[in-house]
Amino acid sequence: MDTSTFARLARQATFHDAGHGYDMFGLHPPTLAAMVSAGAPLYDWYFRVDSQGIEHVPATGAAILVANHGGVLPVDAAMMCLDILRRTDPPRIPRAIADHFVPRLPFISTLFARLGAVSGTRANVRALLEQGELIAIWPEGVTGPAKSFKDRYRIKEWRVGFAELAIRYHVPVVPVAIVGAEESWPLGLKLRGLHVFGSPYLPVPATPLPLPTHYHIRYGEPLHLNGAVHRKSDDPDAIANAATRVQVALERLLDETLRARRGVFR
Amino acid sequence: MRVLVTGATTPLGRTLIDHLASSDDCALVLAVGHEPKLDRPLHAGVIYRPTDLTRGRQVKELICGDAVEHGIDTIIHMAQHRATQDHGRKVHAQNVTATRELLLRCTDHPTIRRFVHRSFAEVYALEHATSDVLDEDAALDFDPAAPQWLRDRIEADLTVCAHFGGPLQIAVLRCAEVLAANSGSQLWDYLSSRVCLRPLGFDPMLNVLSLEDAVAAIAAAARSTHTGVFNIPGADTLPLSRAIAETVRLDIPVPGPLLAPLYGLRRWTAGFEFRYDLNLRRFHFGGVIDGARARHLLGYAPCHPVQWPRSWWRLLLERLTDLRSEGT
């Protein structure tokens, strides 16, 4: 698929125009199309993304994608969003939930908003789910990119907010394993004293550029958390159990994908 | 419906009075303003009553005298001091004390049953962690360093909210900024300059309300029996850069720390109303109010976009496009 086709997909994707070509969060399909075209060589030639199980991503309606997270910068998130946009029919724009410090970053905050990223506030997520959007969440948060190389693909901290959302709004959760990202651009050093624009630390990568590892993205079967717990979304135990169920499913998917690959660069 | 409207001489007040006077279900409009008389002829069914709402005696005469005499059942309170640079006790009295006095007089009133307070979306705190969509539960801005213009609006809003659950049906409408001349709009004043400076690296989303939609929301709230806080968004949601482009202004991104002194200088020399300190967070983090509650309970949905000014070449281009489509 050539880059112009990518761009056309981005323009055709479902989009709630708030009146001036932008949605209420700042998503702008022409900017997305331009970035999709620019990112296509990375997807096709540099990381050689191999994707399986896209049929598990609902074609319509709200859903939550839950993935593992690693690498100095969110290249894994970008590749996953590109993959979904490219492989869903009709094309869907995943709405990545960014960390709270992102809106403070000049240029980055605007670019992320134009590409569909949203701050993870309660009102934002509710509005997105009510609009039937596809939300992408990385429950490891900043601890994901902060992992050391030896802890790659090991989920350490696991936030549970996504489970509460899934139960409250009756939406399926699709676990997504991203393999290749956590070896691609490992963290070398964390400068904890430097909180640039409110970031928790300043990351120093071990390599100047991301390594051309082979990305494997696997989508697991959707999990319907309501059916499993039969309890209210404000019950902490029910939420914790539901979140653990997703974590176990994701870890299993990660293990299968890691076992199946032939090598980091192959 | 027999309605008392404060702030009747403002552009929003005049448009609302025209709307109510021409509607079938409104028998009488008692228009209240500070000016001795209205600058135009009154519609049938409209009575103008000059009142200084900062004077308790005049408020008492209005509510316990004229309102009872005319059988007023609904009050729409929109009188707020518009100029941002004014401050002091007199301004506070108009913004807050008058609101409190009106409410106290309306409680247990023989005819008044409903109180609609026009509040402002600016009462919400805009921070990096709470940007984008703001629902009615969003945090309010209690920054003690905020200008009086803002602090007064928050105090008036909360003064009205404190009366929820009493005998009076109360609706507080937190309206998006009404983008119109002489309506106290900061964005209007900002966009009136040929050159618009904005923070480098930030292009937040804004939501603006047209006069027509503001009137429709207030009228819907007056007719409804639902109480509580309602966000009233407008039909235009767009980035700041796009708003500047729509008004055909020159958009110059400037490093944020330079903007406050530059706009301070502009206000000091040219006397503009725009205050950068009042808009600093909005120009970085944006904030679009969520009108779901007003849509569900009041039946209000914005449908009148703002009439953005068009440059001559754009008008010509649109005209040529129209002619071409007519020809084909």
C-alpha cells in the first residue's frame, strides 16, 4: 500500500467534525493524513510491522485497546495507531490516551491533538466512548518507558482505570501485544532532577536512534468485563479483578508472540 | 410566561427580549437595565424599568413591587459588569451583591417560581491535567491571583448554586464566550486587532457561542422546569489559529513569556479590553465545555455558527463559486 493510499484512509476515517474541520479534541484529518504518509516508511521498511488479529478490533462502536508500553519515546503507540488505521475497514482512528504532562509540551501537545491523542481525564474519555470511538490505553503509564532493558515485556505497574471505564460504559477491551518496541529504543538513563514541562524525568536513550527491530503486533480476543464480574463499576474489587484479567490475557499474548518470533531483528 | 430580564441593555439582553416578545408563550417581559431608557422603541408586551441593582432599596422595589404587580414568574439574571480592567467595590456589588440580593428577594416570592442565572464557562479552571472537555463537574478556578472579573463571576455562580434545593427553581447556565461586539468578549477584542500574537507551540481548542444560540439556550432554560448547572456550548469549536484565520488577521506565534508584557503594553497604550493574564491558560490548554446535560434536559443544541468576517477576496471567491454552480 503506497503512502497516498494511507493518507486517503486517514481522510476517510470516521470523524466527528465540530464545525471547522477539527473534532472537539483537536483531531484534524489532513494533518493525520500527512503524518500517516510520513510515517509509512517507518512502518513498512524500518520496523517492518507484522500484524495479526485485527479482526478482533470492532469495526464500529466504542472499544478500549490495552497494550504494553516501552521504549524512550512512544514509537510503539505510533506504530499501533498506524496499524489500526491501515488495517481496519472502514478505517478507524484510534484515540490514544496521553499522559497528563503531554498538554504542557509545546509543539508536541498540538501535534498529538491533531493526530487524535487525548488527555486521560474522566470527561474526555466519557465523551469519546459516548461518541463510539476506539480508545487506546497503555495502563503501564510512564513506568512502561521507564523500564530497564532487563525488565522488557514484564508488566510492572498496571493502572486499573481502563477496567472501570469498560465496566461503566459496557465496552469490550482488546488486549494488544507489541513486541519489538521494548528492544528498539531502550532507556539508558533517567535524569530524575529534570522535570521538563512537568515530565516525571528526562529520558536519555541508550542509542541515539531507535534500532530497526522487527515489530510484531498481536490483537487478542475482546474481553467483555461486564459479563465476567456482574458487579458495579465503582466496586474496587470488581475493577481490580477485571484489570487483572486483562493483564493476564495481555501477558499470555506477549509470551506467545515472543515465543513465535525468530529474532529481535528478523 | 411572564419574565423579568436584567442586563436588558446589553446586546444579549436586547436580542433575548426581542426573542421573548415575539414568542407566543411569553405574555410580558419586564426589561431591567441601568440606563434611564432603552435606545429604541419597545415591542408590545415589553416594559422597561431602569434600576440600579447595586442599591438594595431599588432591588426590593423591583421584586416586591413591579414583579408582583406584573405577576412575574421567571427571572433571567444577566447583569454583569463587562469591562475587565474595572475593579473595586462598585464592580463587586454589581456582579455579586446584586445577584445575592435578587435571590434573597425571590425566595418565598408570591409569584416568582424560576431563576435563570447566566454564568460563564470562564469559571472553570483550565490546567494541563484537565484540558479538552469540561463537563459540569469540572473544577472551578479558585486562583486567588485571578483578576476580579473572574473571581466575581465565580462568586456569583456559587452564590446562586448555594440556593439549589430551596423553593425556587434555579438554573445556572455556564455559557461559552459569546463572540459579539460590546458583549464583554475577550476573544472579540483580541481578534479585533490586525495582528494576533499567540503562544508559540500551542494552538488550543476554543468554543464560542453566537448571540442567537445564547438566546435560544436562555429561553429554553426559562421554559424548562429542570434545575442545576448546565454548560451551554456554541456551534463553533476550533483552534485559536483557525479563529485568527477566520477573522482574516495576521497570526504571529510568540514565545509565551513575551505575550504578557506585549499585551499589557497594548492595553496601556491603545486601551484595549483584552487581558492576557485572564486568557493565559485558555491560550495554552484550551477547554471545550460539554453541553450533553443541556441537550438532554433543556433540549438545547447549538445550531447558529458565529458569522465570521470574510475578506473581500474570499467573498468574491464564494460568489464566483456560487455563480458557477448556478450555471451548471
